[in-house]
Amino acid sequence: MYNVLHVIGHIGRGGDTTVVLDVMKNMDHSKVHFDFITHRGAKEETVQKLRDVGSKVYIMEGDVRELGMAKYYKSILEILKHTEVKYDAIHVHTGMQSGVALAAAKKVGIPKRICHSHVTAIQRKASFVKKVIATPIFRYLYMKNATTKIACSKDAGIFMYGKNSRFTVIYNAVDIEPYLNVFSEEIQKIEKEIGAKETDVLVGHVA
């Protein structure tokens, strides 16, 4: 069994969760197993579903901004030291702070350490001073401790790793089957819910 530990900021709230769960749904569970580390505020329903199918989900008190870098590092280190599972890989999806988890994983000897960029900009609010000080430290940590660097797009990779760095682009896989056949009854239901007329033009936006 190949054991993978995913680190996701808030399970259930974003595209990174969706991508990982889609892969999990379609993978060979006799060969690969996923466990998770997430932060306080994760969606309880999603966490419970993962636990129901046999995945361990470790919920931390907060992220680097809330705990500070030292406490965050020690918290992940404690999880990795005391888990019964011997992980073959850690796959981190937490943006700029990914290097802290990767450093802890290197400390305990996890051989495959994957940093995954999902964004093209810093999404959390932070002062200019904090960005100037923290960004180089975070970048040093994930560049030094990742054995594999991947991104969901070229721009996301350049943002995290720089123009001259080597990384692999893996586009988000989407199961399109549920969207191929849309029945008129479903459209009429949506029109009724939003109060649209048959003559109105409806534009769907995905973001």
C-alpha cells in the first residue's frame, strides 16, 4: 500500500479539496491510501465522510498566520512522529506556507515531498511588511524541502517557484459526465428558483 498524506488548508471549501477528492474517488484503493492534515474551520461533513471511508483526518488549531511558524512546524511534527502510518509521500496544498509542512516531513524522513501550487497570487490579507519579510522565508522552505514541484497551470507554477525553476504542470482533472446531459426539467427548475422568464437569457459563471 502506498500511503499519501495530504495537507489542505480547509477541507471542503475550495478547489484543492475538490481536485484531491476527485482523484481519491477514482483511484485504486487497494494500492493507494490518502490521509489528511487540515486546519480548524474545515467542513465537518466532508471530514466525517473521509473518516467514514477509512482516511485519518488530523485537524490543527490553525495555520501559520494563527499559530506562528514555530508552533505550526511543531504541531505537524508531532502528528508525523506519532502517527501509526508510515507515509511514502506528503502532498502539500497550502500555498506559500507549504514549506513548513515539507520541512517537518523531511525531518521525519518522508521520502517523497510534493509542493502543489493552486494559485497565482497571495490570497490571504497581509501587510506589505509581512509580505516582504515572510515571502522569501516561505519560498526558501518549500524550494529546499520539496522533492517534487507541481502546479495546476504555468502561471501558478511561476508564481510559486519562479520563471527559471523546473516544475510540472498537472491540470485539474474534472469528471464531465454529470454535465453532459442536462434535462429541460432541470433548467425549468432553476428558472423558477431565480424568477427568470422563458425569454430571459441566463449566463452561467464558474469560478
